[in-house]
Amino acid sequence: MSPNARKLLKTIPGFLISGFFLWYTFWPRDGGKKGISIAQIRGLRIVEPAWILGLVAFGIVSYTLRSVRWHRMMRSTGVTLLACARILMTSLAANNILPFRIGDIMRTFTYAPDLRTTPSVVLSTLLLEKLLDIFVLVSFFTAFLGPTASPHQRTISHGLLGLSIIGLGVLLLGARTLEAPLRRLFLRLPEKPILLKLEHWIVLALECIRNIGLAGSLVLLVESIIIWSCEGLQFVSFAHIIGLKSGPAGPWQAVAYANLSYLIPSSPGGIGPFELATKTALVRHGADPAQATLYGLALHAWMLVTITAVGGAMFLAHRIRQTARRSLLKEIETLPSQLPDS
């Protein structure tokens, strides 16, 4: 079997997972009482067009702040904010159209020279970025759980929030003291290449946090809260645009559900898990199931198209300014077959 055929074969499970989630979300069951029809999709209308301005504005603020946050993490390398924004948006666009989160891999390895640093340093910033995002999303998940949540669900959500707070606090406050205990821990483990790389990356992530400092880390946390608040306001704006009726916490719970659903392996763009997660959150807060399904479908389509278009435009604009042009496929061909040590 050729390498290309093997790569194609590896994408099949992700598409099957997405297909299952889409079927479960949209296909009518129980005699047609669940799911939606083509007629309902065609009946989707803009009810309050003024909220489109809010949708666009909050999106711009959210992704601008993402670029500013990452630039703050990378500031010691001397890279410009514009370069960080271009690489970040290009990687997000690639994640939307290519499998295996290749956008994140490109950001780490392909664009490390543009960022004037090594892949390991870039990877350490990605780990911190993901940690901050998960902490805020878990906080939203807990805060907007809704009145219908069972005691068991509340216990789980509070446990996840507690673990997130402890993990984030330990990293931000104890980055200087964690390195020695972690090195001792890894010394007790078998000397396997993957464990050596994991130790290397964790130490670099701690070094990244130390370099940012406690004050800088708190600024990153505040920026993360604002970023996801703007994301939540996009969900709120879109609910007004199509006239979705739910409890006031519904769109905010949907932000947490939808973005945490990206942790589920699926096709590029998280198609399938996103729609089901959004629908589940909104129905929990009193939304009509069919309307919640249409909301998730339309909002996800908007996000995929706009982020991919902006990232693709920034990628092409940069390539046009280069004398030696390489296509995105050429960029992917330069990715390493295995993760390097630095």
C-alpha cells in the first residue's frame, strides 16, 4: 500500500465518527418527532439582521485577541504581531479543511523559522494556550449548567472545574518549583523516545511560563476570559439573528459544549460533534430541538467559512509577497514524519 493510500485510510475513522454524530443529530427518529427535514432547513430565516453586526464584531475581537495573546507568549523571540496573526489564522484554516489537526502541526514545525524559534518552543506555547482555553471553557460549562442538570452532572462539572483551577494554579504559581520533581519522576520511567520528548516539552512549557512571569500569566488568563466571552457573545448574537428561543444561559452553555467537543476525534472542523453538542446544550435550556439543530448547523457553517476564508486570504497574501512561492500542499510535504526533539 502506498504512503498516500495509508494516509487516506487513517482519515476514514474520523469521517465515520462525524457521520455518526450527524446522523444522530439530524436523522428523524421516534416516528419523525426528532431530527429535522429539508423543508425546515430551507425555512431558516434571518429574524433580527441588526445582530449580524454583533456577530461580526465579536468575531473580529475574539480572533484579534487570540493573536495578541499568542504574540505575548512569543514576544521573547522578537516576532511581530502581524506574523503571529497570520500563522495563527493559517493554522486554524488548515485545521478546518485538513485531517489530524495539521494546522497545529504546521504552526509548530513548518512555521517555526518564521517565528524565529524552535518547534519545541512553539509547542510549549500551544500547550499553555490549550490549558488556558480548557480552563475557561470548563468554567463556562459549570457556571451555565442549567436547572435541569442532575446532581451527578453537577458533581462531575465541579470536579472538572476544581481540577482545572488546581492545574492552572500549580502551573502559574509553581512553574519554578515543578521542574525538579518532574525530572525525578521521568528518571523513574523507562527511557523511551516518546517519554524523553514528553519530558522535554513539559520542561519547555514550564520555562515558557517562567519567562512570561506571574503578572504576564494573569494577563493571559484575563485575555482568555475575554476571548471566550466574545465567543459566547457570537453565540448569543446568532441566536437573535435566527430567532432562537432558549434560556439566557443556553448560548453560553453551547459555547462550552461545542468547543469541548473538538476533543472528540472526527473529521476536519469538528463536523458532527459540534452540531450535537450545540443542540444538546440549547435543548437543556429549553430550546426547541429542531430549531437548536438548525442553529448549530448554520452557526458552524458560518464559523468554518469565515475562519477558513480569513486564514486562507492571509496565507495567500503572504505567499504573493514571497519571491519563492510554495503551495499549502508543499508546506505539508515538509512536515516531519515523526516529531523532532527541538
